[in-house]
Amino acid sequence: MRALDFLHTRSETLTICFDTCVVATLMASMTSANENWSRKRVLVTGAAGFIGSVLVWELNRRGCTQVMVADFPLTSEKSANLAGLQYTRFIDALDLHGWLDSGSLEKLDCIFHLGACSSTTETNETFLRKNNFEYSRKLAEWALSSGVRFVYASSAATYGDGSAGMDDSDAQRMQQLKPLNLYGQSKQWMDLHALKEGWLDRIVGLKYFNVFGPNENHKGDMRSLVCKSYADVLKTGVIRLFKSHRPDYRDGEQRRDFLYVKDAVAMTLHLAANPDANGIFNIGSGQARSWNDLARAVFSALGREPHIEYIDMPEAIRDKYQYFTQANISKLLATGYAQLITSLEDAVRDYVVNYLVPGRTIGSE
């Protein structure tokens, strides 16, 4: 039997077991009875992207079909992310402000602004300022003047090396943060502008940590290790991780707060539905896990013994590398968020078995 045939055969068995044991629990826990989206009219920017498309999928699951989506002209991979999802209109992101200013769109209840350049290696500051900051600022101004709930994506990249902490409870401390790359800086510009303008008692900013899951194939080098290493395991049987270049971390023991995209979306919707939840919120699992843990979870999902090799980290990113991230999610929990957060192992298994192996997007089940 060929290796790929084995994986598909094994995945069918795993899917049956996993679906009956875990997936039903995951889906049930991510739908709160007191969050009624069935009559809401919402706009999602970046809707053909990773978190955006999963958000549209979850809105549909909760009965919301009055969804307008905005994004830039679609590649074939991003088009696949919208396949099977229900939405009323697709708007070119470049035309969105014109649509809003002209009053061409009907009354909105909520805007989820998730569209941005998410490349941590982007070096064009002018582009990032225009695309990630100015666009966000203008959209927030429109939402506030129109009485529309505004939820936007910030990033854990704003925390930099973590030396100033990763606590979202004190908005004033944001001014002390020093992002390690221009992407993080562009998100910091928006956070600080919202603070300066006094918007944080009326809008929600989300500092997403290391989110992974289905519908990220289009992200290239910004895809998660799970997505990239799946193909490597099929081809070579090996997952390669960066060596540590700090004596206090062993190879592969650099740690991240990994969060499954389904949990990230559940947290996003919870905050959007809670009018008393405003300001900046960490969106993470609250638990740091190592890259070794993540790699072992991939091997386990594929029914293979771990085979991990360590390679030198490129010099260009060594001084910009985060060795540890862990979200303090006390502020999120204090808003009443009580849904179980999927364990790293269960999340990786769901992703691998139910999406990567069969080659499905989250909206095409």
C-alpha cells in the first residue's frame, strides 16, 4: 500500500472516531445560546482570507446569512475559502470606503475588520501604513459615526520580545511596547491611535496570537507549521524546526501561544456580541507550547513516529524572533467567555484529519 493511500485509509478511521468523540463537542461548545446572529447584518473585511473566511463560516452556522464580504481580487486559493459560504455581496476592498460613504449599503450591525497584510517580513513601511493603519482608521471612524459595532484585528506581534509583558488589562501600557517588525508596528499604530482618540471604550481590538487551522493555504510562508509540515511529512517523513540561538532555550523548545482558528473565531464573536466588552483583548489559549509539541502533534495525527531535525535560523530574523509568547486571557474570561479552549493535540488532529488529508476548506464539508 502506498504511503498516501495508507494516510487516507487511516484518516477515514480517525475521522469516524474523532468526529464522534471530539468534533461534536467542539462545535457545540463554540455556539452560545445567548449570542443571536440570525438577524444581524454584518460586514467582514479580509473575508476570503484565513480567519475571515472561518468567521463567515461560523456566522453561517449561527444562522447569519446577511453577510457582506470585502477583500481584494481573489486568487484561486482564496476563492476556495469562500466556496460553500453564504454571503449577500462581494465588495472589492479598494471600493469599500466609497460604498460606505455613499450610503449604498443598508444598515449594518457589526463590522469585523480582519483585512490586512499579515506578512511579518514585509519591509514597505508606506504600504503597511496605508493598508494596515490608514484603512483601519477610516473604517473605524465610519463605524463610530454610524453607530455600528466595530471589531478589528490587532496582533500579538505588537508585544515584540515580550519584555514589556503580554497583558491587555492596562491600555496605557501599550505605549511601552516595541514590535520587532513593521507588521507588528502597523498594528501598533492602530492600537495607539484608538487609545489617543478615546475609542477603546466603544470598539474592540483583538490581539491574535499564533492562530492556525483550515483555510490558510494561500498565506505562503506565513502559513502555520502544521500546514507547511504536513506536506513535508508526506514527502520526507521529517519536520524541520529552527535551532535555538539562545542558551536558555533548547532546540525546538521556543514557545508560542498556539490557538485553533475555530476558538479564535468563537472568542471574536463572543466579544462582538457583548456590548460591555470594549478595548484591547488578547486572543489566545493562555498556554505556551513548544514547537516540538506542535511537531509531535502533527506526527501523532498522521499515525507516525516523530522525526524532527533542527536547522539554523536565518540570520536576517534572529534578532526579530520571539522566543516566548503566552496570552494573558484573564480580561477575555472576565467578560463571561466560558467555552472550553481546544487542546493543541485535538486541534491539530481535527485540522490534519478533517481538512489537510482530504484537501478541504472549512466551508466545503
